[in-house]
Amino acid sequence: MPIIRRRKIWWEGVPDASSYVVYVSRDGNAFSPGNFAWESTPGILCRSVAGKTDLIIPDEWPEFPMEPGTYYVGITARDDLGNQSDPFVSSALFRFHAPPTPPRAGIESL
């Protein structure tokens, strides 16, 4: 069984936030002020998080994209009334697949 490294997305908590929403997209332009529409943004997946300020990928978000590549992650704070902040956006390379097994190997006497 290959070793697949998990990733942790984290953020600092803010006063008055009752939960957070984590968004992911391959397109960084989706987070531009003219394009970003919170949960209604085309091409963005989101996950609500309450009671903590981190998310382990893929364990706690199995719908997170598994295709290797650079992903943009936005995090918003949400209050009890459903108001959400602008997103804090960062990006990183995600890869949840191990490289292939070497095709040949051997042991020789020297």
C-alpha cells in the first residue's frame, strides 16, 4: 500500500464567527471580487466547518478534488445570521496519488 500524505488547511479564528466555509477551485479567478458569489460561485466546491479552525484533506473532506494540481483555497468566517466575510485565499499543489512502482529491480552479488 503506498503512502499518501494528507494535507491540513488551517486558519486563525475570528471573533463573532460561529463557523467557517472553506472553498476550493482550480481557477484562482473564481475568487476575484467580480466573480466570487460564496456558495453560488460556479466551479467552486465548499465545505462548512464549525467548532474548529482546520480541515484534514482528504479525510474530513472526501469530495475534495483528487486530481493532482494547484488548487486555490478560500476561507470565510460566517456568523449566526449567515453573513460571510470576504475569503482569505491561498494556493498550493495537491497530489493524493503515489508515483508508480519501479518497473524492475533486482539483487546482485558483488
